[in-house]
Amino acid sequence: MKQPSSQENGQALVLLVLGFVVLLGFTALAVDGGMVYSNRRHAQNDADAASLAGAAEAALYLENHYVDYVNWNCSNAGDPIYTKIVNAAQAAKDAAISRAGSNDYTIDGNISDQNGVKIKCGQTNTGLWIDKYLDITTTITTDTDTAFAHFVFNGPLRNTVTAVTRVRPRTPLAFGNSVVALRTDCPSNNTGGIHVDGNSNVVVNGGGVMSNACAVVGGTVDLDVNGGGIGCVGVGCYTTNGSPSVDPPTPNVGTAALPTSIYRVPPPDCSAVSARGDHSGGGTIDPGSYGRIRVNSANDELVLRSGLYCLSSDFTINGGRLRVEDGGGVTIYMINDDFYVGGSVDVVLRAPPLPEIAPCMNNTCPPAIPGMLIYLADGNTGKVSLMGSSGSNYFGTVYAPSGTIEAGGGSLDKLNAQLIADTVFLHGNTDMVVNYDNTINYRPPANLELFK
């Protein structure tokens, strides 16, 4: 047997040392990589926080100085509104810089060095709606001190992160469209989109008819839209059947659905009103949390005192009269089930007035929602049936984000309401007018959206 040469002695030790060095190197690189990732995560969190802080300050300024969607102006330096927007931008910049500083990051108003904040005033026309906004962009750059990587990489390990928060001024719900379908597809004739049919005249004044998916007009209906036209999303989204007459005849077809933030409505606080149980028949009732409310007799009149009505089951009126107490307004919040008014009922329902139109008093608001008349809770897939006699009327926003609105029937001829739902039907045999009035419908406050 050959004996090992004395020259081979110690080779295993050399290999062991080399392996140990390589192992340490990988360990050090892993540690350095973790440090880089951790620093990036912290920088991103702080960029987000700074951008949101600036956006919140801008939104507050816009609210307090009555800058809204209608008077928005990014370019005319001689307009007082332009000056207010500039001031809002400066307030946003100061707040972002301050928030970054409180987290030990130094940024300024110059973003060219990748450590700063930039404010952009703009508006974008999608073909279906115009977005108006301030974008608050913050950028933070950090270098990571390393334990090993600098031996193999000549230069700093640098992270640059960016956050963008969009501030929209107080904007009419759903950009002021009169009739809006929110669902982004139309899997059947009964789900998704806007459907107008029958053999009547339907006139929509003051705002457009807008669907996030399909829009279907059929029968022999005569549909006139004055103030926005008809819009839908997707190639082939607009169809007709039968022999309808439509004005304007050419729809607006877009590629982008309404941004969620522009139609979301916070739910009311039902815990702020008293529990009332069920109510059946006529009389005058107080706001509160009810199981169900029903009227079935043509001889009954139900009068609602001003305030918030929360229902865990149905609100059904099949006969008689339904009205709000003189000078008052109500928000009817359907946690579950349907809101149904039969075609022979005389109805006059009015939402609480907007605070800038009339002060909140006599329990009108809160907890009722100014401008909001009927609200099917998010997740309630029920139906709002707006019918009634020829003298009936509804004033305010009717909102069913997961449900269906059906308006028309055989007698109802007027709605001073904004209709927003997953799916909307306008049909019947009686001429119907839908009037959008920005002074009586719900208006969301300025809102923020962190989108990068």
C-alpha cells in the first residue's frame, strides 16, 4: 500500500479554511442583503407616511377653503381658486417634509436628487369622466452600510423608493352622473349594467347615464339624456333591441371604470339611534333601528320623522301614503332585504339637506347622511323598487352598491334623485323624468388614494 507523501500533509486544512471563508462570505452577503431589504422596507413605509401626511393636509385645506370638483383650476393664475390650490400644494409639501423628518429622513422640495417631494395639479379625461386631482409624490434614497458586500462591489448599496397619493377635491358622487351601474360585467340580463326599456319616454336631466359595463336600450322607449350623454365601458358595451329612440344616438365608450373612491359612501352609525322593533300600518314614527316596516292598506298614511332609519329586514309599502314630516329629511339604511314601494302608493320622500344648504337640526343629520335618501348596505344584494302614483317623488341619492335599482312601473313620472347601483333598470309604460340636482344629492368630502 502506497503511503501518502509528506508533501500532501495539510491539504485538507487548506480546503477547510477556503470552504469556511466561502461560507462566511455567503453568510455576510445574506446579512447585507437582509439589511438592504430592511432599509428599503423602512424607507418605503416612511415615503408612504410622508405622502399620506401631505395629502391629508392638502385635502383639509381644500375642504376648509371650499375648493371642489366644479371650480377646480390648475392653470389660470388669476383665479382665486388657483391660488387656493397652490396654497394647498404648499401645505402638502410642508407636511410631507415634516413627517419624513420626524422619521429621520431629510427631504426637501426638490425631487431631482431623489430626496424630495413633488406636487402635481392635474386632470385626466378618460372619455367617460374627468379626473381632477393633486398628486403628492415623495422620493427617499438611502445607502446601506455593509459588512462584506463592499469588498466585492465598488459603490454604495442604494435604495430609492417612491410613494404617490392622489387627492381628489370634494366631487359629486360618481362624477355627477344621474344614473350609474357599478358592476364591471354583465353576466345576464338581470345582473350588471343599465337597462332601459318599455314603451314610454324617459328623460334624464342634469347628468349622464354611465355604466361600468353594458348599457342596453330596448323596446319602443324614447330615451333623452341631457347633461352627459350615455357612457359604458368596453368594446361592444352598448346595444339596442326593438325600436328605441335614443338621444344622443352615439354613446361614449371608455376603457376605464369609475375609480372606487369616487362612489364609496361610509355607512351610517345605526348604534346612534334607538331600537324600535317592527312597525306595521300607518301613523307617525320616529327614527331608529327597525326590524321591518310595512304598510298594506290603501287607507293608511305613514309619516317618517326626520333622521336615520336602519332596517334589518324589508321596508314594504303596498298601499296608502308615505311621506317625510314637513320640512324634514330621512336616510333609510337597508342592512338586509328590499325597499319596495307599490305602484299605487303616494310617495314624497326627501333626504336630509346638505349642511351648506341648510344647517343640521331636529335630528336631520347626523346620524342621518345629508343628501342620502335610500342606502342598501354594501353586500346587500336586494332591490330598491321606486314606484308610486303619478304625484310621487323622491329627492336625494338612492345608493345600492351591491344591489339593484328598479324605477318606473305604471305610474311614477318623476325622480329628483341620483340612482347608483350594481344594476339599474328604468322601464315601464309611463313617461318618467330623472332630474339630477347637485344641491340635494349626497356629496363625498375630499378623498385620498395611495396608489403607488
